[in-house]
Amino acid sequence: ALTWPPNLWTRSTDSRVMSVAFSPDGALVAFGSADGTICLCDAQTWKQVGEPLTGHTDEVNSVCFSPDGKLLASGSDDETIRLWDPQTGKQFGEPLTGHTDWCYSVCFSLDGKLLASGSKGTIRLWDPQTGKQFGEPLTGHTWWVNSVCFSPDGKLLASGSSDQTIRLWDPQTGKQFGEPLTGHTDWVNSVCFSPDGKLLASGSDDETIRLWDPQTGKQFGEPLTGHTDRVNSVCFSPDGKLLASGSDDETICLWDPQTGKQVGEPLKGHGDNTQLIWDTLALQRTDIQPDAPSPVTSAFVKDHWVTLSSSRLFWLPPQYWNYHHIVILSRGKLAVTAEESLYIFDVSSALELDHRLAAYS
């Protein structure tokens, strides 16, 4: 069955969704907005939970739940990071201050003991329980830090910057790990570790994706080419077998990270203003139940049909053709955002059927 909930909220101000994150238990979804607020909604009913979280005075660029789901972090153009109790909607402690320019990215370590934030030329680490800065700012980048990401074991922190480099850091000592990873010829917009931590992917304004061995700092294979405009976001599938990239060329490409070859044709259909396609969703590996069907990262829309493994699952009615983001969730939901509205398709039955057919075959 398809469910078509109404708009989650309506505002007269700039309510562009800048970032989306799901709680580890899949119960809540957080939306960071250009109007400086964060909204929470129930992932089952898609009704707004409480009032919008207010406190930021500029765009909220990034939101991220802690691994235990007890805290929500938000980074903003107002130069602050704020922590929230998602159950009460109240701010947890005082704003984390120290950055002197826009905060573009926030990320919890997988043990939840550290929070990283990226801004102009610096990365800062925080103890989320005390709100105190952990160590000194990590310096070395010479321009904006657009993306930060902890390795799965928490021993490394990767940062991608407008200075065209990726840097690796030891978050415990604050020291840089090895030399900067160089090769991109324009801004690096996104970095992401593979689930086993053996590869690091980066996407850039130079229209390429590159893969790196984080232990040696060497590039793994040749650059992945195919996009015709800047690459805004990269994300591994939870099993690490696919890498997705979203670009200003209005496509999503899927890649085999081991061979560097593109998987299938580019996924087309996005209209204007589709940058940061996959930064609107944080797929938590803890969402995946061992006996449940795997997240379907290879599903896509073609000719207005949601397609999986070359099979048409269901057709999107015309009013949803001008979508901006398509995301497959691990709990059988397909999210479609169109302008300022969010629509949810329950595709669990179709995915379960496909899962059973695959097992049978």
C-alpha cells in the first residue's frame, strides 16, 4: 500500500530542508532547515513531534543523531553547534561555540563519545556530554571543511575541504595521520568511509569520485568518472558493495568500489536545486535487522516507475514526478521530497516479495 501523508509543516519563511537524519531505532526523523529550525517527526505516522527546535539564528546545514539516539546535534551558519534531547525537544546544555564561521558538517563517533564539526579551515572535537571542546582545533586545511566522517572503529577522522585535499586525523591526539590526500583538482564536498573502514570515498567539484586506502593514503584505482558537474555527496551501501554519488548534473551514479566501474545507467529524474542529494539522509547501520531485507540502495526511478533489479515495483502518479530527492530506507519506506513537502511510500511488501524471490531463485 502507498501512504501519502500531507505536508509535515507549513511555514512562510525559507523552509528548504538542508539535512535529514534518522534516529538509530528508526522511530524519529530530524530535518534541518534553512530557516534555522529543526523539526522532528514520527517515522511511522509522519506526524510532527512537538514544536520545531528553535535556537539557531541561521541555516541548519547538518543534523546527526548520537548512536544511542539520546542526543541530536545540529551545525549552523550561525557558527554554533547545538545539542538537543529528541524526546523532550529541549536543548541539551549550552551552544557549543568556538567556530568563527559557518559550521558545515557534524558527525558523532560510533561510540558516541566524540562529536566532530567542520568549519572554515578547522575541525573541532567536542565531548557531547559536557559540551566542552576536546583538545585543540585540528588545523591544516586552508579553506572550508565541507565534510567530516569518523571511521567505523573511531580511530580515524576524515575531512574533505575546499582546499582540494582530504586529511586524516587521529581524534585522540588531534594529530594529522599521514600526508594530505591529493589528486582532486577542485573542492572536496563529501567524504565517506566504507563500512569495513578499508576504503574512503571522496566527491569533488572536479566531477570525479576518488577512492583511497586510509592506511596508506594512496589512491585506490583510477578516479571514477561519468558525472558532468560537481559531485556533492558520496555514500556507501551498508554492505559496502555499492557506492552512490549525487551530482549537480541531476543524476545519481552507482559504482562498484572494487572495480571502479559504474553499475547500470545514471539514475536520472532530478530537477533543479538537487545538490546534496544523499546528504539529506543518514543511514544508520544499526537500523538494519539481521533477518530483515537489506536496504535497497540500487532501487531507482525510471520513466516514473520505481525500479528494483530491472523489475518495476510501482508507478509514481504525475503529481510526484517533479521530485527532488529519492531515498530508499532500510525499513521499507521510500521518501520523496518535492519542494517543501515530504511524501512517504510504504514499499515493505514489495521489498519483502523481492527478497523472497531472490532467496527462492
